[in-house]
Amino acid sequence: MIKILKCGLSSPGEILSRSFPVSEVGETVAQIIRNVRERGDAALREYSERFDGVAIDDFLVSDEEMDEALGEVSDGFKAVLEKAAANIRRFHSCQIRESYRIENPDGTVLGVKITPIEKVGLYVPGGTAPYPSTVLMDAIPAKIAGCAEIVMVTPPRKDGKVDPAILSAAHTAGVDRIYKVGGAQAIAALAYGTESIPKVYKIVGPGNAYVAAAKKQVYGEVSIDAEAGPSEVLIVSDGRSDPAVLAADLLAQAEHDVMSSAVLITDSEDLAEKVQKEIERQLSLLEREAIARASIENNGKIIITGSLEEALEIANEIAPEHLGLCVDDPFGYLDKVKNAGSIFLGRDAPEPLGDYYAGPNHTLPTGGTAKYGSPLSVDDFIKKSQFTYYTRDALNAVAEDIALFARQEGLTGHARSVLSRKKADE
């Protein structure tokens, strides 16, 4: 049963605590990365047989495999993919940055040049459930940014094929190449390249502890989006929400993984007790009951506060991945939210709306990193180069100032570099 805590009676540590899985896979992952780096495709084939239970000859998904997958997916699901993709494109198109330049009266020119990252890799999980939504959320911002090559890796099924829904989403999003390989070995392949799989410059996408550890270990060789932790939702609600609806919202998050976190904070003790009972009733209705129950019992909680303002203070300290504001005037509370990955406003904007369809990205900062992190966006797929142009007269006019600054830091060579031009003109 989900526990109920009361502010003032429960300790701050108990109220603010969150479960962080202790990863003990670091050395195993390091060995996998070394093996793939040294042996390439041969190592990938060995790991596919060991971890996925399937022998893979050619990792690349062929046109024939794509056509077969598209034929297996219903027209209804394809239509939903297109609608969701359109929403995601519309939202992320507003994030496009433009290069700029500043031209001053003295002839100097300063600016920033925006350039797409040429090659990006997308990791799409395929373990306990396929995630075509992740394909859309990761690939579409990369396409909008203008990345020249988008490479996707995802684990194969036991029959050696990729889930048709994942391939259909990749087709909708415009992924360039797809490879049937998963786990830490897939991250290593993207980071260093193999005979089959090209090296990329950035890797994005969620995964299990092995994938997360691999992304962390290859960072520096390539860029990564973030270290993704267990998924989490925190709902702040007044006493006027439907307890059955709130219970369903919390369980929607809990069914992701046993490490997922579902939290309700409310100023109504009556609502807290009703939601607790509803969660117990609804758990038995879920296909993934065992997963959801473990999540609720180990990581779930209902926190009773004296006011909604106090509830938001706690929410800001927890800094959840998903934050729901189930209150009468959600926009009135929006400015009070300081730390959250994605905010769902009102009683009719459940978190699954963001998972699949609305348009904002579902790849979000977890584990409290919303205090400084942001959702995946077009910004993650671009890089910026600054440029500076000075005329000789403009440089000479400020040369003494720069030389003084340089000498203050003990860097006389810097001073000489600037002054040498002025002296040549004298």
C-alpha cells in the first residue's frame, strides 16, 4: 500500500527522499566497451547472442524489413503516429535558433554561427516494452535542427527483428539508418564505430542501468543528452480532484518500472485517504500489476501539507521529472514552480498526454536534475561557434587596455601579441 506522510509529523528526510538505484554494472560495462572498441562487429554479435538470445548477421535494418514492418502496423496506429509527429514538430519548430552578427560603427563584427551536429545516435529501448514514442521525441528535434545523419540503435527481438511499431515510428520521424543492437554494446558502437555502425558525435535516449552507465563512460569521446534515471511523477492537488483519476495518474507512472516514483502532495487529508484506497483497488486492474505494485510500495508516497503553497515548496525541492498541477487555477501557480522537467496544468492534462501526443518532449531531467537540467530540445542537436572581426584601427584603439589586462594575469606574451601590430604601424 502507498504510504501517507504528514508534514510536521514525518521527518523532512522521509518526505524528500527518493530512491536512487545503486548501479553495480560499471566494470561490466567498461569491459563491454573495451571489447566492442577492439573487436567491433564480432563483439556485437557475441553480445547479441548472450544478452538478446539471437544471432545477428547483418545489423542494419534493410528496406525489405522496413516494408514488412510497415505492413504489420495498423493504419490506425500509423495515423496516430502522424498526428503525434505533427504536434511534436509544431512544438519543437519554435525552438529553432538563428545565427546572429553585431556590426559596430568602428568596423568590428561579432557573432554566433549555429551549426547542426552532423551525426547523432538515438538509443531506443526494447526490453520490457517497445517505445515508438521515444523514436519520435528524439528523432524529430534532430531533424528540425538539421542533423545530416540520424542513426538509431535498438535491441532485436528473439526472432532477430525490430518491433514493427518502433520501425514505423522511425519511418515517420525520418531516421536515416537503424541497427539491430542494444545495451551497453550499442552505446559503444555509436561512440567508437564498428565495421557496420558509424561513429556519431552525440548519443541521446533512455535505457537501463547498463545503457546509462555506458553513456556516462563514453562521454568525452562523444556528447550525451543526460544520465537518465527512473521515471517519476509528482502531482500537487487540492481537495477537489477525483481520487480515482489521481490514482490512475499515479499508477500510469508506476507501471513503467519497479524503480519508478509516483508522489501525490495535497492539502486535503480526506483526498489522500481516498486516493490510497483507489490505488489499491486499481492495481489489480493493471496488466503490469507486479511492476506497478513494487513501484508504489517502495517509492510511492502521499504527502499531506497545510497549504498548496507548502506543497509547491516541497515539489520544488524534489524537482520532479513530471509535475502535475491539479488545482482550480493552474496558471496562477505556474510561476511558483521553479524546478520541474515538464509541467501538466489542470485536471485534464495527464502525464501520458506528454508521453505520446501533445508535442512537448518526453525525454526529461530525472532524479532532481530538473534543478539545473532541461527537456530534450532542438538545442541538444546544434552547436555554436563564435566569430570576431576587428580592423587594424579598431584593434589599435584598445590594444593598451588588452595589454594591461594580460599583464595583470602575468601573460606578457598575450600583451605582445596585441601590441605587436600597433608597434608595426608606428
